[in-house]
Amino acid sequence: MEAVVQQATTVTYDGEMSAAGLFHGHGRAVYASGVVCDGDWRDGVLEGRAAVVFPDGVQYDGDMSGNSMEGSGVYRWPGATYQGEVRAGKRHGRGAMSFDDSPAVYEGDWADGMRHGRGVLYFNAERTAFYEGEWERDVKQGWGVIVYPSGNAYEGEWVADQKCGAGTMWWHTSGQVYRGMWERGVPNGLGEHVWEQDVTPGSSRGTCLMHNRYLGSFVDGRREGEGALLYSTGARYEGTWAADRKEGEGVYVFEDGTVFCGSFISDRPDLKTGSFRYGSGGGGGGGGGGGGGGDKDSTGTMAGDKETGAGGAAVHGAADAAVNGGAAGFGPRVASLQLYIDDLLGSEGPTAAAAAAAARAVLNLLAGANSELRALYDRYWWAALSHGRSC
């Protein structure tokens, strides 16, 4: 992209000369190749400041040494401008590059004409969308942060312009976050996916923001392998997954404490091989495969994000909230976290079973809202994931 002044036949020269007949001092030379040099000369070569215009329209205005762009200066190409340090005619050191037909601007390190080191690439004129981090030979490589025009953001490792390694993605537009391992721009490996569910209390005093959480293995952005899904309602599933669906051996615990332990096929329990264990609040949990809308109403699937080209255009792959493609799932029976306090209000006073059910509901609420309890659960779950799990 850069151009270098070559020794060539001089057509005309207008300027100062040395006693030996060499260009020396200030002068303007026009070469047979079409290159025009106007600047400081010493013993026949450009040395100091000069303006150079090439036949293809490239212009340089800055420091020269031995007929080469060396030091700092401004390069202008048709449609682009670079201002900063140069070495051997190439962008090298600190510098900024902008484009005439795009708001994109890069400010940072360069090496041999390429972005290399640390730098910031702004995607819009307001500079609210950008990538800031490490570069290697013109691609994102190492640790970096990208903020998209939508406000969604990623912070973590990059390889060859793609998210790869450990990183965190925030989808502010849909209230989701993923923390974990990435490969080829999408979640791959162990990670945690959290997404919000608004729950409006009956008192209408406000909105309680609850979270669904999945901890486990991902393959190409989908839940695959061992994982635990903790619903905002207090229900949870621990077991194996395939293509975002419960598949294989697993345990599902309902809000009322009812437990199903057995095999799952296409997100539903295999009632022929599995068994229910009812909670002390009654046998209402054994409905044979969940009610409600299943996962498709309460879980999210992630898609990768990509940034296209040096022009700064960014394309955000939004999270898809419909996981199961409309198929019936096996999930929470209720839309919000339940407290079974009514069981305590009988005319004869609370029974032992009702008290146990209410206490369990309160514990479920605390487990879903208390960060210390969640952290304790996470530690036990990751340990179980490493050493195997049983019903």
C-alpha cells in the first residue's frame, strides 16, 4: 500500500544545488516515472521534510531519510488517510488511519504496514462501537473488548479475528450473558449462560428480575454434553444435553420438590424407564412430562457475533429465545417462582407436610436470588461434572 521513492531519471529539477552539481537544499524534482518530490535534499537524496506525489494518486507529506519515508508523516490514498510514524516507507509505530466513505478509525500500533500490537478500531462516528485490544498482522489476536452498535459486548480472547478461548459476551438487548470457552466465534467447551425473566409480583409494587442459568458444556453455541439448567422458578435439570435439548440420563426437580430421574428423549422424559419421587407437598408433580411451554418459553440460545471488514460495519447475531423450534418441551410448570405459603394457612394450623413444602419453596427462592448460595451450588455442580453424577 505504501510507496517508496526510487532512484530514477530526473526530467526536471527546480531548486538548490551543491557545488558538486547534486540536489542540495530545497527543490522540486519530477521523475520520468511520474513521481514528484518537493522538499529538502542533501547530496542528491531527499533528507528532512518533503511532499511526494505518486502517479497512482498516493501522497506522502512528512519526514524523509535517504529517499525513504522515515520518521512521522501523513499518507493519503484515494479514500483513506494515515497519520503517524513510518519506517522504510511503511506504517510502523503509532498511528491513526481513517476512511473517506466510512466512520471507521483505527488508532494504535503498526508494524510493516499492518495493525500489530495494541490498538482501537472505532466503528462509528460517535465512537460508542469499537474493538480495543491486541492485534497481530492486521487481525484481532490475543485479548480484546468489542462493543457493537447495539450495545452488546464481548471481552476475552481472540484468534485470527474470531472469539476463541476464554471470554464473556453480554447481550444487553435481550438480557443475556455467557461466560466460558469459545471457538470459531461461538461458545464451545465449559461455560455459563444466564438470561433474565421478568416476574411481576401480584402486589404490583414492581418487577422482580429473576434469572435462568445453565452451567455445563457447549458445542457450536448449543448445550451439548453434561450440564445443569437452573430455572428462575426454582426448578432445575441436571444431566446430558444434545443440540440444546435434554437427551440421555438426567434428573429434573420440580418447584414442589417432585423429582424425575431417568432418561430423556428430545427434551421429554422417558416414562417407561424413569421414575418419579414426589415431594412432601403432595403427588401433583408426577404429571408425566411437564406442563407449560417447556424450555421454549424460558431459555435462550446464543448465536455468534461477527464484525465485517475494515470499513467498520458490525453485524450482531442476536440470541434466539425459542430453543425448541415449537416442539413440546419438559420444563417449569409455572411462569414465576412459587412460594407455597397458602399451605400454612389452614384453619387447623400448618401440617408438617405443608410446612415442609413452604420451607422448601423459600429455600428455592433463596437459592435463586442469593449469590453465595448460588456459588456454593456451582462448586458442587462443577465437582460432580468432573467425577460423574448419579440419581
